[in-house]
Amino acid sequence: MKHNEKYLDALINNDSDIILEIYTKFYPKIASFVLSNKGGSEDAQDIFQDALMYLIYVYQEKSIQINSFEAYLFTICKNNWRRRLKDKKEWVTKEGIYPLADKTTKTSLFILEQQREELYTKNFAKLSENCKDVLTLYFNTMNYSDLLDAFSYNSIDVARHRVFKCRKKLIQLIKGDKNYHTLKE
């Protein structure tokens, strides 16, 4: 049995020995990330627990293929923490008070957001290597003249057209995915 399946099965079956291994092996990295990004130990514990709950939900609801349990868990935690930081900024009032939020609603939004990211990632992987490279650089704020140099295009118009075609292909893949309509707003 692969480690990924072993860990997921342990979460589903409440195997305390393997769950302890998950905490021992993976929690320190998550805690370090949260602590180094404006969080406390309680935040790290919440993020980690929410991620494990999400994994249980996803594993029970649909068959997922995970290449690396650690990487997948870390990505879930990282995304959840960044979303929480963003939420905190949005909920600051003039008096500096954070209104109480319904945890069920936040968890539901997190699950939806995570599923959308997985939809994007799955379809992004279907693009040609060139499109992946072009869009990765473009989405990371590289301008057209830098793309012109990086890919030796003939003109900025060619770079602009390539970005347009790759984005269009990605949008087509996402909209053609069977999960698209259930995940769009």
C-alpha cells in the first residue's frame, strides 16, 4: 500500500497510530509555515485539523489521486491559511473588531475554494508544456516584452497572441470539465 493511501485510510478508519505518525511527520512543517506568516500555534493547529477534515471529506466523496500526501496536505494548509489572512483583513472594522463568523460556512467556503483550485490545476496540467510555461510566467506578472525575450518571439503581438491562445485553451478545458458547473458561482 502506498503511503498516500495508508494515510488517507488511517484518517477514514481513525487509526490512531498512523494519525499520530501524520501529526509527527507533517505538523511541524505546517506549524512553521503558519508561525512565520503572522499566525500562532492555535492557528496552526486549526489549519492542520481543517486540512485533515477536508482530506477525509474528499477521500470519502470522490476517488482522488495524490502523488504526494505531504505536498497535498501542505498545499491545502497553505491555501487555507492564506484565505484566513485575507478574511481577517476584510473583516477589520474601524474599531478593529473582528465579527464572529460561522465556522461551518467558512469550512464550506474552504472546501469549495479547494475544489476550484484542484479543477484549475488538473486542467492546467493538460496544456502543452509551452502553454504552461507561457501562462506561468504571465500569471506571475511577467509582461509581454519579457515574454518576447524569454521565448524569442518575433514581436510583442506574437507574445500577446500566444498568451491569448493559451488562456483560451485553459478556459475551454476548465469549462469542458464535468465538475465546472457544480463549482462555478
